[in-house]
Amino acid sequence: MAGTVDDNRDPPPPYETISPGSPDTAEHKPPSYAPPYSAAPLPEVSATNDGRVDVRVGQRFSRNVEWLMRRSSTRQPDHEPRSSRTRPRPEWTIKLNIVIQVVGSRGDVQPFIALGTELQKHGHRVRLATHSTFENFVTSTGLEFYPLGGDPAELMSYMVRNPGLIPSMKSLRAGDIQKKRAIIAKILHGCWQSCIEPDPHSRKPFVADAIIANPPSFAHVHCAQALSVPVHIMFTMPWTSTRGFPHPLANLRYSGSDPSLGNLISYHFVEWLTWQGLADLINGWRKDVLELEPVPAAEGPNLAETLQVPFTYCWSPALVAKPPDWGSHIDVCGFFFREPPAYDPRADLVEFLNAGDTPIYIGFGSIVVEGPEKMLSILLQAVEMSGVRAIISRGWSNFEAPGNSSIYFLGDCPHEWLFQHVAAVVHHGGAGTTACGLRYGKPTTIVPFFGDQAFWGSIVASAGVGPDPIPQKSLTAEKLADAIKFCLTPSAATAAQDLARKMNRESGVRAAVDSFHAYLPRGEMQCDILPDQPAVWRLKRGKTTVRLSKLAACALVHEGRLQRKHLKRLETKPIVIDIRRWDPLTAISSASLSTMTGMADATAGIILDPYREYKRHRSRSNPAETPTSTISEQSSTPNRDLTHVRQMLSLSLTSLGKFLGRASRGALLDLPLAATEGMRSLPRLYGDPVKHHNPITSLETGAAVAWSTFTHGVYEGVTDIFVHTYRSKKEQGAVGVAKGLTKGLVSLTMKTGSATIGLVVYPSQGVYRGLRRAVRKGVGEGVEESRWVEGQDIMRRGDWDGERCDEKKPICTNCANHEVECTFSARGSSEVSSAASGSISPSERRPREKKYRFRTSQYTTEISKRAAQSPTLKSTETQHKDISTEASTDFISIPDLQLFHHFLISTIPTTVDDEDGRVVWQNHVAQWALEFPSILHLILALSALHMGHEKPALRDQYLQQADDHFTFGVQSVTAVLSELNADTCQKVYISAVMICFAYFGRGPRPGEYLVFSDNGPAEWLVLMHGVKLILESHREKVFSGILEPKPDSDVPNMSPPLQNELQNHIAQVQGLQRLVDLQHQWDAGDRVMYVSAIDNLTSTLEEVYQKRSLRKSAVGLMHILMGWLYRLPRDFVAQLEWKDPLALVILAHWAGLLKYMESVWFMKGWAEHVLNGVRAFLPADLWVWIEWPMERVQEE
């Protein structure tokens, strides 16, 4: 089976369960385990005159398929379906390199120009890769261009001659198939180059962070697999199997009782035919260029559907609604309309438009008509017969017939302008042209030539805005005249206007961009240092992995903060393609056939490869081609012949090695794996669910899968004997006992056998794949080098805006929290320009010299100016370039001494709740402050905030002092983070704690609600992540010695009133599980995540009430309440950032606990602030779920 690996645990949602087509098929009979006909003939496939594929499915085959689908519908799917609710659409802030790969005509390219323009508005760098013919068309809109190869005119001509998937005999004799395959090969190669090659003109480096493509580009999934980046497919015609309507390229004749099932089958036939014609090309390209394994024959036809690649269809849902059996990873967003281009019409065109009745438009765009003279004659006769005036587009067929005052022959003209000045349109039915005509409310006649054009013709007719389509091969003047007359009727005009009003309320391009962003793995793609930059590198620090962008990594290496060899390529969306198995017999047979085929190819290569080399050598050394060869050349012939013999021998030995390798792999790996997967999948045939295991990419993942399948397999195999026997007896009585026992014994054999063999097979598969990736790493190394070059180019060009570090409030938190020094300066700095230009030598690396500085805090935009004017602050900043254990000898001003004294006497008692804590802060932390400058600055910042709280009249003055000290405190601790060790970890941890205290002490800020915000990442989450990094790497050392936690000595029994209050509170929180249960279609993973958060909140509640029973300072609740946030899993935090309603409700009940800390000066107002933020983003129908915490917080 094919699957994606996503450590972010946010894969595209699976398909919804397919239900039977009609109630008639669900008879109340015991299920049959054999198909009605064991030898049903296969469907017949042939080409039709209308350019589609005629698929005739006989009655017996149809009934077998319906039996199989009914059996499938009674089984549980491999994946639990996700919720059908609207997927969260968080604001996207990461600026990506996006390549859009488009193969087709101008009408296919134009919608993606609109898409690319919209993506640019979000800060993305967009490259549109398509045919060279459209370069000016693309670049004129401001998008980057990359040529794919292939001539669209030649492709259009071929499609007109061969409208369907099966070519005509005339094309076969003319060699058209070989030419088309050569074009496809160039396109595949061009698609890969478009992902990694620099701009053809400016040579600006480019490596794609995400891929958008239309299906005919064929390379999309494969390029994404090689790069391990997300891919999103967008198209103008249906390409995903559905019961709603047949594939546009299939003319299905289905004899079964469920016509909707015939529609579903048509997609599989079209995909299968397409794959048969291209499989060898694609797999050869994968092997030779991408260094990937060939796609298995069984997986190739429906690869994108099996992988559940996100799909966006760019047509109006008002015209074609999304079928109910399409999964939630498929969106129908609306037509993609570009901004109407500026157009100054020719004077003679304006004169023609004003000379009489409103004309109609006739044009076939990029279609190269076979027999243009005959087609033009039909058009002219139809115009005359219908009595209208017409504008005929010359198009690629170059229509021209001067001398008719009722007809104007038009060159290039934007449809957006033209269609506002015509009464009706007649065209070939391209999706873009169809959309444009309907957008302006014009009745439409479609003359389809090939592809999806007939589909759009039928859709237009069913909507009542045009007549039935007229295939071009059956087009006559009479038929066209009748169609034109229909378009000019009032009913057609009214229907077209109504549809136009609905379409104009949509925004297809913006919806498509939202859809694209929603399915990106934000957590994996975001740089931990520069949140608006995509992460492409990973850096392992202990148990912590830091994700770095190109710019961050290059800057850190340049500054000597890390070495490039420690950087590893980050795979944001790995893809693994496996073979789906159904039972042991077919699995072993298929694996055996594949192994024998590989061995046969290698055997043939032992002889054929040397022979081909021999022929090449003879052709190169033919004396007839070199009549002027010299004596020296003749004397070197023996040496060349000897070299040639060695090459032939090498080729023969290489093929022999392939033979031995293929045989060994088949016997030791492929066959055992096929048997294991076949046995594991067999219970699916009699209705048992089969658990889907994670993809295997390494020894570690293989071992994990082996253990998981072993434990589940043995347990289920043993228990199934009793489960199946009991269930069958309950349903069918005594007969059911025998059936259930039989199924149980089969399950015991298959599941335990698969589990046992899997203990060896799955780790072996992991070892094989790990070794293969290690050996075949040329593409990976090339991608790494390209990304590094791009990062250096960004530094050299200064292509960043000085706000990459997201230092909101406080300053430089991302840098501090990820163990790197904030060494960037704002864009435009002369230091940046001088430092970034030229080559970087080791002698130029000065780790703590602040050549670069990420953006300073939003609190104090003038801190640098004041620091330069203040000798005290200036000297202090200079000292902080090197953190030492010697006391600073700098002068401390009287105001700072006053703040330090206030901290010792007044502030410390407000931050601890026991005597031991006061001793630690007053003795040890105060001493550390004299040794560790960051602690001193943060002590002064926290004291200033406290003074501002106690003296409201001087609050602004104290806030200014707090901001200054906070800024330098964070800058100072940043310098030591990259050298965090056992000696400094406690001091750094205390610094981080005081940063958190100061954050709260600054008070609630509009738009920031601790774990989510109005825009971008929440500031508090960044701080908390920094604390996590410190604790994950040095937890034992941090909480040792003077910081070792001391348990509460004597916890009194909770008073009855407090116990009653606790039980009431727990009941309110546990009641949230009802809200979880109301969401019937959520998958098990989501439910476990939410229930776990609720259970953890319940435990936190109990701790809070136990602490309250001690009657100590409320500050003692700080570590309990923040601990709940600290322990939240990444998936739940992501839901909060996306403002998921249920996650917000749970957070609201946590925020209610902050009420108990209102007596602590730095926590005042936070409970109400967070709850108000939750309520602002929560749908009104869910406000009832947060009434209880809201009421508690508002109580006096």
C-alpha cells in the first residue's frame, strides 16, 4: 500500500466510506463469500468516434463487481474517516518556494497564472513550469517561468487526430506514438529540473518547498517523493473516482443494476490505460534520474488516489457540486479567474461592435483543426442560416475569409473583455473558456474535440445555459444554426444570468490558496528561528530536533555557531509506496512473477548489454566515417579495443550482479514480505478490519511495525476464535457456530503467522530501504547542495525583510529558545551588506560579533539609540559579548541598585510560596546575578515591572526601565545558549523562568492569548518551547542541588466545601467529553487527543485544589497550571493555533483556573483576557460550553 510518512501526524484525511449504490442491493440475506460468476469475461475497451474510450462491461462482470463493492461496504475501512467538518484555515505566514507544473494549452495555463498571482500575495516565490511557447504569457504577469519542453501546438494536433486514449492506426503508422512518448520524456525531465534548477535567465537559485501540478504533467508525485515535500494537484476536470458521474474520457456501457458503480469503474479503466502507456517511461525516469524504486504495477494507475494527495478542482460548485463520496482532502473551490488584463481594442473591432445587433462569438482557441477550410465553411453557413452577426477567432487554425460584413475575424483578444460585448459564445469547451463565458452570463454552445470538452458540454446543457454539445466530427451547419438560435432564447439568457450571479459570489483562486495552505504540514515546515521561513534543515541537539531555514542555517554556520556537517536535510512530507496485498496466494504469485521478471531482464542484460556496447563501438570506429585517420590514431586502436572489451565485460558482470541481487532480494525479502502482508490482509475478505501499519523507511520504523503487528496479531488471532464463533451463533444459530469457528481458525492461522514472520520481515525491509537510501544518495546530496547555495544567495542578496526572527515581545525569543545567538541586523544595514558580500573565510568568523541582528523587541523600537547614549547600558552590553563566571566590574547606576534592592525585599516574596524558595532566590539567584549578566538584567526588569504595579503614577517610567533590562537580558542569555552545558544549565533555566514571569508582568496584550493569537505564532508558545529545550537536554542537572524540588511535607485533608467544589469542577470538565462524542465522524486519533487533554486537565484540577487546601500563596499554583500547557502534545497545540473550536473550549476551562492566581500581581487580568479571546473565536453555538468558566472568572 502507498502511504505518506508525516511526523507531524497531520496526513491528508482518507476517503469517506463508499456505500452501496441503491437500497435494492442491500438484501437481508446471509452474506455470500464467493462471487456470483467465477469466470466472467473482462470488459472490452475500444476507441470511439467522439474521441473517448468505449468501455463495455458485461452483465456477469458487472454483477461480480457489485458483489465485491457490497462486500467492501460491509467492512470497516483501513483508515477511520476523518471529520467532514470544515478544515481549519489558519493564516499562513511561511513564505515558500512553490513550483506549479502545467502541461496543456493556453487555457490550461491561464488558471494557474491566476493562482500563482494570488500565491505571490502571500509572500511566496512562485515558479510556473510549462511549455516554452507560454513564456511571455507567464512572465508578463510577474511570475517566474521554467520551460518544460514539448510543443503544445503539436500536442493539440495529436489530440485532435487521436481524441481518445487509444491512438488510431493512422497515427501508429505515422510514428506519432513514439513522438508523443519522446515529448512526455522531456516533460518528465523538465518537471524535475523545474524543482531544483536556478532561474534560466537570472540564475537565481531555486529549490521547491511545495509542488502544485495538473495531472497531465505526470511527474508531480514522483518529484515530491524525491524531494520529500508536499504536493497538491489542481485540475479543471474530474480526475478522482466517484459514483456521481463518469470519467470525462470514458464512454461507459455498463450492464449492472447499479449505474453509479459504472461511473466509479470508468475512472479506474482510464487510469489503468494511461499507466499502461507510460509506466515504462515513468519508472525508467524514476530509476535513472530520481534514484527511486519503480512504482509497482498494481499501484501505478491510482497512485495519487491511494496516497490521498490533496486535490483541488477549479470549477464552480454552483455548476458541478462536490460529489458526496469524495473525501475531505478534495475541494471544489470555484473557477480560477485572473485579474482582467488592460486591453485597448482595435478601432475596427469597436466599429464592428457598434455597427449593428450584438454579435455572437465563435472560436476554438488552441485547437489545431484538421481541415480548417471545411470547418470555416460550416461556421459561415451556420451564421448565415441563424441570421446573426459573428466574431470568429482565427485561433491556432488561422481562420480567415474576408469580404463578409456580418463577420469579423479576430486575432488575440482577452476573453474577459470580449465576452462582455457578445450575446452568446460558441467554442470548443475548454474549462477556462467555458468559465469565462458563464462568468459574464453568456449562453454557451460547445463543440467538443477531445478530452474534458464533452464533459463541459453536457454540464452546460444540464444547467440549461446551452444546447447539447455537438461533437466536431458530427458538426453541420444546420446543427450549429439550431444551437445558436437556442442560445439566443430568453430562457437561455435568464439561466445564464442566474448562474453568473452565483459564480460571481465565489472566489475560486482565494479558496484554492486556502485549500493549498490547509493541507501543508505547518509544524514540519516552519523554521524554529525564522517563523516566516520554510525549514529545510534539521539539527539534532540531544533529544531535541531544531528545524532551520536556508537563511538561518547559513547565517549560523557563517557566524561559527554550528558546522554544516551537523545539518541534515529535513523531509517535510516523506512518501513511501508499498504494494497492497489481498491474500497470501495472489501476493506470493505476484511477488514471484516480479522477481522472475527482474531476473529475466538481468539475464538478458548479461548478453544484450555487451552486444549493444559492441554495436556502439563499431559505429564509432567505422573507417568509412574517418577516412583521414592518422598513423597515431591507428596505433592507438589496440588500446581502444582493449578498453572496449573491458567495458563489455563490465556490463556483463554488472548484469550478473543484478541477477544475483534480484534473486537474493526476491527470496530473502520480497517473497516473505508478500506472504506476511497477504496473510495479514486475508481477514479483510470475510469482513474483518485490518489495521494499517506505519510506512517502513528504516530499521527503527521496521522494528516498531514488527512489534506492533506482532502484539495485535497474536492477541486478535487467539481471541477471534471466540469472537467469531459467538457472533455467528448469535446471527445464524447452530450453522453460524461452524462458520464462526472456521473463520476464527483462519484468523488464528493468518494473523499469528503474519505476526510471527513479520518479526523478521519488517525489520529486514527497514534495513533494505535504509541501505538503499544511504547508497543512492546522489539526488539527495544534489538537493542539499542546491538548498545551501540558495541560502548563501539569500544572504548575499539581502532577500529578507529584517523581521525574520519574529521577536515580538520579548525580543529574540526564537533565537534564545533554540540555542543560537541572535546576530542579525535589520535589512539595509551597512554591516549586513559588507559582511554578507563576498566569500566567507574561517578567519572572518567571529562568533559573538553582532554583524547580524534579528529584529528588536516591539516594546522598545528605540532601545539601540538609548543604549548608545547611555554609558551604563553601553558598557553593560559590551560585557555581555562574553559570558564568564567572574563578576562584572561595570558601574551599576543608582536606579538599578534601587531595583535590585526592591527585588530582594519585595518582589521575591511574590514569586515563591515557601521559605525554601525565598532562600534560593535571595541567596543563590541573587549571587548568580553578579556572575551571570542575563540574570541581573532580568531581575531588574522583573523588579521594575513590580514597582510599576505598586506605583501606578510612575508606571510608564518603570516600564521603560523594564523594557531596557529585558532586552539586554534576553540578548545576554542568547549568547550562552549555544554552549549550554551542565555548568550553566541552572542559570539559563532561571533566566528562562524570569523571562516568563516578566511576560506575565507586562500584562495581557490585545491579540495574544498565551497559546494562540490573532495573527502568527503566539509569543508565550515560543517562550515555553525555549524552556522545553533546556529541560529536555539537561532536566536532571537543572532540578538538582539547590533547585531540587521539595515535596509538600504535610498535605491536610481537603475541607468538605472544597471537596464539593472540586467535584463540581471535575464534573464540568469531564462533561466536555459529551462535546467530543457529539462529533460522530471524527477519527479515533482526534478523539484520543481531545479526551487525553481533558483527562490531564482533570488531574491538574486535583493538584490545584490540593495546593489550595494548604492555604499558601497562590503563586504556588504557577508550576501546576503552566505544567498543563507544557505537557500538551504538539497536535493539540496545533489545533489551538488553528483556533479549533473544541480545543478552544478545553482551553477556556483551563483558563478558568487562572482565577485562583488573581491575587498574584503579575497574573491579574489574565484569566478574563484568555477567556475573552476564546469567546471571540468560538462559534456562537458553542458559547454554552464555556459559560461555567466565564461565570467563575467574573465572580468577585
